[in-house]
Amino acid sequence: MRDGFIKTAAATPDIQVADCRANADAILKQIHTMAQKKAKIMVFPELCITAYTCQDLFWQPTLLKAARDELLRIARESAQVDALIFVGLPIESQGKLFNAAAVLSRGEILGIVPKTHLPNYAEFYEQRHFSSGEGMLEYIELQGKRIPFGPDLLFACQEVPHLIVAAEICEDLWVPCPPSIRHAMAGATVLVNLSASDEVVGKEAYRRQMVTGQAARLVCGYIYASAGEGESTQDLVFGGHSLIAENGTLLAESARFENEIIYGDLDVERLSLERLKMTTYPPADAGEHLCIPFHLEVEETALDRRFDPMPFVPASKLDRDKRCNEILNIQALGLKKRLSHVHGSCAVVGLSGGLDSTLALLVIARAFDMLKLARKNIQCVTMPCFGTTDRTYRNACTLAERIGADLKEINIREAVQVHFRDIHQDMNKHDVTYENSQARERTQILMDIANQKGALVVGTGDLSELALGWATYNGDHMSMYGVNSSIPKTLVRHLVRYYADTCGDKRLTEVLLDILDTPVSPELLPPEDGVISQKTEDLVGPYELHDFFLYYMLRAGFEPRKVYRTACSAFKGTYDKRIIYKWLRTFYWRFFSQQFKRSCLPDGPKVGSVAVSPRGDLRMPSDACAALWMKQLDELAAE
């Protein structure tokens, strides 16, 4: 429960039609199993105490009394369970019968939620037996207490401020305006659905789409528990297809035709933050809802949830290739528009033989193809100096040749040496001035060549470098249009790899693969025995860690403690906790101290949900203090 994580579960018990005692036993067995896993929200299927398929037996007082008695027994025998439990049963009130969800906590029945929308088409005929609970807010007597009865009940956890739960039942989700909409607008962050959805061909995919879509639309957690084996198969088969989703992402899904329990760790803190950032999301207004408090013990949630160590990169090759093609098109279309706007027919790019400038050139080539401009009007400039190695130089030359661009070589060694003499810089002092003078000399050359040709200088710096401030101010930091400005380093690699796999040019593929195999380096210090001596990730840390930190800080809004916790989970077996902590401190320190570089970025296209443009996604003062974030890291170190 700390950090906003709540372990939830959806269970499909093995039941017998109309055998309430046996069904309650099965439900209790699963409750205690889920309790051992520390699940705090437990959801069972629709009418599971009796079975959904009782048909006209629902009119039998014997069945209804047994269902009510077994509900009370379930409440009593789960009194030591620290969870909010939703269980389905038929219940009589005001001379009508309702298909309802009973909500239990620590032996108490907190409320009863009746189904609103009763299907009466195709294989369904619920209106034969049940009445709709729409608009009701009544009280019924159970356990000698008056229990709230109505569809608009909110269950609010007193120990976790953002954990507010509401329920709907099966068909309620399938209608044009589900009750879950008004529940979410009233403040519910977790919606549960007790369902008995039978299986027909194609329904599985549609059901999955419905659940994940509703979770995305409402920015909520959605727990869907469905009836399974044990229901009557007189005319229908129930597959027990349960799902747990969060804001459009499917966290857990049961195998059909196998009654089982699934678990999902919902992050209600993140859901609340997402709603906070969405100015179009209406403010919570309970309105006609009745808010019912419940309690949970505050304890660490043992996470089953998997955190992808590369959140910017799709896991499957099919999705990754599709994403890469889409991103290259977005980058190229951005540059195409800018070139068209300035009536430009030439672009200038500094080509180092490294990953970022390689990607920039590939994007320029695609933009030129879109504009039907000759690629020979792409002016590549390679500017070797003190740190340039033969490997990167050869790759830059070959790359320009295979793309069909014009290549100009300008050795900047002499110009930089003259500059060192002018400012009295010791050539043997390999400090920041030694490094940055080279970067600024290269940028000056690119800008002047662009002026000569009436061209645009296309920037090569990527999102990861911008987040860390790993760029020379007014050096590689500056350009006339930055095509890579919202591409994280982990994704840059996959974009170049995708181009290598699909370009159809064997020699170009070979050089791209060699560039991918080259250590990331600014090459500003002299090589050792002809090999790159300055490796970026040795200096600032692994980019896969920094990209992870960046995503969960900006996109998910995690605090440092939570970023650290999830990183330890995602990179278990790859980096130990000490290394993760070390580079997390580096990340926060650099992110805050280097904002002044991001405050004056060149234009560039936004590609994903994380970007640092001062005109768009990140409005941050350049002199913001990192003390609060570093203090939390200090507290982590002390634990």
C-alpha cells in the first residue's frame, strides 16, 4: 500500500448451481488464499453465491434465504481478513428482487450495490427475475443493522486517500453510458465489475477491449471478475475470463475455462496524479453518491507487477517495428514542414559516426524523399579533432556515401589550437574548456556553412542528453531544428536498428550495425591506442537507467523513493541497488541543475508522451532547487 500500490484480485470460484452452502465454502476458500497474497480488494463474479444460471429458481424463497444466510456466514468467517470484498447474490428489498453485489470489510457488510442495466435480449432474460436498482438509495436490514442499498455507493479507504472504490455489475459496462462513468466523476479511482459473461466466438477480445478501454477513458483501475466452470451449460458456457486493467494497460488476465485467481497491483497514486494533470478531467463531485469509509492496515505491498526496464521501447518486435516507422515519419514530417516553411532545399548536419547524428541523417533523408528533393543537397560535415577515432570517421564517411548525401571534411584541430592560444588554454589540460571548445567550434562551422548555402542546421541531440544536460551549451546544444529532441537514447538504438533491417542496402546495413556496436562517446578526449577513451555511460551512468528514471519521474510523476523502488524491481539481476541509487542521485542532480539548457532549446517535434520542450511539456524554472528530492534520496540511503 505504500507508494500508492494496492494489490487487487479477481476470483472465479468452483460453484454448484443453487448450492449456496458449497458456493460459500468455495468463496471463503479463495478469500483466504487471496488474503495470504495480501490482496486488499477482492472481487467475485455476479450472483456467485447462488450461480448466475439458476433461472426460475430465483423465485424460490428457499434459495433466496440460503443466499442471504451464506452472505452473513461469509462476512463472519472473513472478519480477520484485511480487505474490501465484493461478492454477488440475489437479494430481496421493497418487494422486489435485485441482482446485487455485497461489499464486505472485516466481518461487516458495508453496502449492497444493485445492478442497474438488466439485459433482456439474445440469451439474456434478467428482467424476468430482477428489477433495476437505478436511482435507488435505500437501506435494508442485515445483521441487525441498516445497510446502504443503491448503485451510487463509494467506498473510501481512510488510510489511503486516493483509494476510492465503486462497483457495477456485468451489463452495466456494456451500455452507452455505464454507471462507472458517474462513479469516476464522483471520485472513484478503482472500479469493480462482478460479471457472468458467457463465451461465444470473438467475445473474449471484445471483452478485453471494453475493460481496458473503460480503464483508459476513466483513468482508473478496473477489476473484472467473471463466472466460469460450475455454471449450468444447458445453453451457455462460461469461461471465467477475468481481467485487471489500469488506465488502458492490462495488468492481469485469466486463462479462459480454468477457474482461477488473478492478481494485479494498481497504482492509485499515479491514477490520481494523471487526473490531476488532465485539466479536462472534471473535479470530483460525489453529488448523489453516498461515501462509506473502510479501513486497511498500512503495509508494504509485495509487488507482482512487472515494470518494463525500457518503458520507451515496445517489447515485441512487431510492435517495435511499427512504432519505429511511425516515429521516423513524425520526425521527418516535422523537418519537412520546417524546410517547406523557409523554402529550404538544403540541410546541414554534423556527422560524427555516432548514434545520434546517424539517426538525424536518416530522418533528413526521409524528409528529403517526402519533399522530392535530391539527397545530394544534404550537406554532411565531419569535423575530426583530438578525440576522433578511425572507426567513427570511416563510419561517418561510409554512411554519407550510402545515403547519397554530400560530405565535407573540415579538420578543426588547428582552429581549436589557435583558440586555445587566444584564451591561454593549456593543450595538456583536458578539462571542460578543452572539451567544450571543440563542440562549439563544430557548431560555428555548421552554422556558417548553413548561412553560405541558405540551409538549416539539423540538431542531433536526444532526449536523454537533454534531460541530463549532457550537451555543450551553445555547442551541440544548439541548432535550427532538433529532430531527435524527444527521442530517448534507448529508443535511438532501435530506430537505427530498424533502418538497418529495412533499408535493403547491404553496405548501409553493415555500417549502421557497426555504429550500433560503437560505444557512446562525445570523442572530445584523445583516444588510447586508437580506441575511444571517453565513454559517456562511464561518466553519467547507463542510459537505460536514466531513461527509466526520466519516464517514471515525468510521465508517471513518481517521487524519488518510488522511482528507486520500481527501478530495483525492473533491473533486478542487472544492476544492484547500490548502483541504481548512485545513478539516481546523479540523475536528479543533473536534471535540476541543467534546466537552463532546456529553457532555450531549438524547435523540434514531440514524438512520445515524455518531452522536455520549454514551450510544451516541461515548464520548469531554470533555478529550481533540488533539495526536497535530494533529501528523500538521503532518507533512502539512511534506511
